[in-house]
Amino acid sequence: MAKTLKTKSLLIYFIIMLFFYDLLLNISISSPISITSIVYMLIFNIPFGIFFYILSVLPNGKDNFKLPFFIAFTLALIFFSQHMYYRFFKTFYTVYSALNGAQVFQFREDVFAIFKKSWPWLIVFSIPPFLILFLKDRMLFCLRPRFKSFLFLILLIILINGIGLTGITLGDKGPNSPYDLYSRSGNPFLTAQRLGLLTNMRLEIQNIIFKNNSPILAAFAHYIEDSAPVDNSSDDYIHEIEVIPEDPDIPPESEHLISTEEEQKKDIQRNPNILDIDFPNLIANESDQDISAMHEYFKNVAPTYTNEYTGKYEGYNLIFITAESFSHYGVHKDITPTLYKLVHEGYHFTNFYNPIWGVSTTDGEYVACTGLIPKPGVWSFYKSANISLPFVMGHQLKDMGYKTVAYHNHSYDYYRRDISHPNMGYDYKGIGNGLIMTDSWPRSDLEMMEKTIPEYIDDTPFHAYYMTVSGHMQYNFTGNYMAMKNKEYVKDLPYTEAGKAYIATHVELDKAMEYLLQELERAGIADKTLIALSADHYPYGLEKDELDDLAGHEVEEIFELYKSNFILYTKDMEPVTIDKPCSSLDIIPTLSNLLGLSYDSRLLMGRDIFSDSEPLVIFQDRSFITDKGKYNAIDRKFIANENVRIDSEYIQNIVNIIEEKFEYSAKILDNDYYNRILGE
């Protein structure tokens, strides 16, 4: 028995090591883990353990412990790097990002700052490889199993994977279930948390190769359901509905901006926001089933309609800004007065959200600029450089004779903006291809405005797009130049050092916006220029307790964490408060309507905020907010607004709508769909 145990000691070691790594990763980022997740982690890690065992014992030689040590050490680095990445971006990196992620080292100061906080975890992650060195005389590394043993191990890999797939297939198939995460959701954090990190990485590679869902699971599910039928006749899942009275200090979320009745009283002509697309003819002449399904889907999407805000700013200049880590925490009446003015004297959106997606900054920017949901696992903006994007502001306004320019006060090719932004119709400049600025980290938004505004302000009509960087982490007064520069403004604020540093970085954005307003006024075009500003993501460079301190209460992490301001402003406008739930996904259709542009609302995933369409705020994990309440897709609990009564059918209908939006938004990217139907 002892001899048999020693012979298999390396195999046992690898299985325990992988399970240890998954548990440690979740513990290191304070991620809760369920019993079900532990079971699936163990099941799916056993085949990996067998694989690494086979890989280790194939060679012969006295020093065979070196290969197991190398494998264990490499895995330690992978798991620790995911810990680091999560501390940086609040998600796990994908295989795609890892292969294209060398640019992250441009943030080496930030990486080093996080490493200083995380190095004890590196020591813990390093225990397994160094355990091999300690136990090398007690474990067998040199004995190569016989051919029959190899065959048995390979069959064991297949068998155990089959057990895991059986459990997934016969179990729950709802949103964020093991089945959903294994087959299609593309949420690297939840998949790694519930199925294991290596399983998540394997599925990413599999999906890259096969383009979408897992063909293995699909075939397996088909076989299981044919062999042992289960009741999957409906896509309905159990949803818990809870009615919670609204906080009287929070505006009710069940109000639309304008009711249909009010529009009719004002004799507003309501026409659908659609283009002349002959979907029936396209369907009849399409041989590709996937493309035909897309035609059918978009043909049946309900469009939005024109309203009293349609064309309100037709012919106006447009300045559109995606501001790094901007949020309402950076808006203070006395400290950042210009931002405060823009928020409260323009269209004041009380229920606006900036959900975070899979690839942080670039995905948030992609959503705001395209009105599409990013495809999981890839850099959607980078991939969009090869497709037609007729509804982005650059192309829509360039076609109207506007001068269209774009700027970024960081490396011009970071996330490959050097090809994505010109593809949006812009003459694009960043650091390294024409924008020359003072070298600092982060660079100044004010200086960017000073350098770039003269390039377009006299060429009306114009559209300028900015991606700012002054609000970037790390939030401290030692390594963040913008925080150091503006420290005097925030020194007396009653917040943590990180909180004050965060606000100090937004003092620079405030100065930039103040300068912009002054220049527009000087040019005599302030009342003919529409300013739109939203964030790429919430300030995830702040720790949770630091965000709580800024908020003055514990921030709820499913919805409130992503709440933000959306600035929409022009000089001398009458302030308007909008309580309707909305998000960055709605920016492009809203701007298109306000500027009186011809667009097809069916082909975008967001909706014109000013239309009478039902609001829908979508989050990466499929949670959502409507005018009826909020749905937490993790625990499937719907929190209904006061005096609202809904049933499971309503929830399931929204869940299905969201799944379709994720699916068809990705297919637009994969199939250059706009070019197929519009020839743009």
C-alpha cells in the first residue's frame, strides 16, 4: 500500500495543488465560494492533474523533479498574476488578453504599487512548487508508467470530464449556472470562481477555436437528453421576487421621462427610428443560416420612436468625452465646480450606470462609442477595426460634413486605438502620433484640451472625441502626478488619503472642462455645442472600504457600485431631471436622436433615453434594472419597486431579451453585419 501510494504521490500532489490554487485565488480576492463550486472545481481539476502527471513522467532521467517543479511554478505565476490582475481591473484576464497584453507594462508603476500590497500572496502561491523541492526524495519522478497505465489515465480523463458534463447538463441551465458558464456566458470571473481557473482558460481557447459555444457540451447535452429525457421544455427558471419599499430620498425608478399620453397632448409626430432595410428580401436570399437568423432577429426588434427631443440639437457641434474612472464621487460643488455645473445645469440623470465588462477600459469605451455589448473574451474595439460602424458618432457626423477628430493623452496605440479610432471616422492623435505633451503620469486632461482645441474650434460644424487619462489610478500623493498637482484642493476633505487623491485627479478633469467652456464661449459657439461625458468604468482603483468612505455608507456591489453621472449639456439650456434608468449603452442612440440623425434603433443594443421605450440597464453577469425594479442574476432575486407587481414570466422575458442582445451584438462584430445590410 505504501509503495502504491508513493508511486502515485506525484499524481495526488498535482490534483491537490490545483484544488489548492483555486481555493487560494478565491480567498485572496475575498470571493465567496459555494459547495457546488468546490465540487465542480475538484471534478474538473482532476483531469488537469492527470495531464500534468503524464507530462511530468514521460521523460526519463535522474532529475525528473525539475519538470514537475517547472509546471508547478508556472501555475503559481498564472494564478498569482490573475490575483494581481483582479486587484488592478476587478476581473480576471482572458487568454486573448494575455496574448495581447504586453502594453499593461506601460502601467508598471501601478503594477508595482499593487505588487507591494500583494507580495505575501505570492509567497503562499509559491508553496506548492517549493514543496516539490522539499519532497523530491519522498516522491517518485523517474518511473514511467507502462503503456496500459497511460491508456487507463487517458480514459480516466475522459470519464471524469464526462461526470462533470453530466452534472452540468442535468442540472440548472439558468443564467450564471454551471451549464451557462461552461457553454456560453464568457464571464471569466464567474467561470473561474465556479468551475476553476484552468477550466475557464480551457473554455476560452475552445471558444476561440470554435468561435462560440462549446461543441463538446452541446453534443453531450444532446446525447444525455435523448438518452435520459429531463424536463427542459421551458426556459423558465426559479426567480425570487421581493418587494422592498423605495428609499424616500431616492427618486422612483418607475417613472419614464415622457409618457406617450403627454406626447400625444403635445401633438408630437411619432415615427420609428429605422432605416429602409428590406429584411424579408434579405432573409429570402440568404444561404447562411446564422446570417439569416440575424436578419430575422433584427426584423422583429421593436424600434424606438421620435419624440419631442428629436433633432433638438440638429447641426450643433458635438464634444464627446469618455473620462477615465469618472464618477459622482469626483463631483463636488466647491472642489470641482465645473463638473458640478455640467451635471446639475444640464440633463441630470439620477439613475445612470456604467457597468464594467470583460476588458475594463476598452470595453467601457466600446459600449459608449458604439451602442453595442462587447464580445466576451476579446478586445471588441480592436476587432471592430475590421468592420463597418455606421452608427458611431464619427461616421454619422462626418457624413453630415462635420470635421471629426479624436484625442487620447496616453499612448496612441494602447488597446490598438491607432486602428479602432480611425475606423470610427476620426482623425486620431495620441502620445506618439502627433499629440505632444508634458511627460508625467498620468498626463493632464487640461493640457490635452489646451493643445487640441485650436485644431478644430474654428471649423464648425465639428465633432471632437476625447479619451482622458488624468483620473487614472493609483490614487495616492506620491506616484500620481495629477493627485500631487491638485493636493491643495482636497487636503481638508474628510476622506481617506486614496479618496482625496481620487478627487484630486478629477480636479484636473474639472480644469479641462472649465477651459473647454471658456474656449467655446470665446469662439461664440458655446450655445451651439453639445457636450456629452461619461466614464469608461467606476473607479476600481479604490478599495471597497475607500469607496464606502466616499459614499458615506457601504456601497452595494451588484448595482450601486456602477452608478455614475452622465453629463449632457449645452449653454443656457433649461435643466432637466431624468429619473429613468439608463446606461452607457444608451448614449449613441440618445445622441443620434438629439442630433436628428438617421439611424436604425433596431440595430443597436441600447435605447434612446428620451424615447418612451421601456428602460433596460444590462450588467455583464446578466443582472438588470428596469422601471419595475432590479434583478440580481447571481442569486436570481428580483427586488420590485414599491407598488409594482410582476411575475416570473416578466423576469424570464427580460432575461431572454438580454441573452439575445449579448448573442447578436457579438455576431455583429464577428460577421461585419452592418456592412452586409447597409453596404457602409
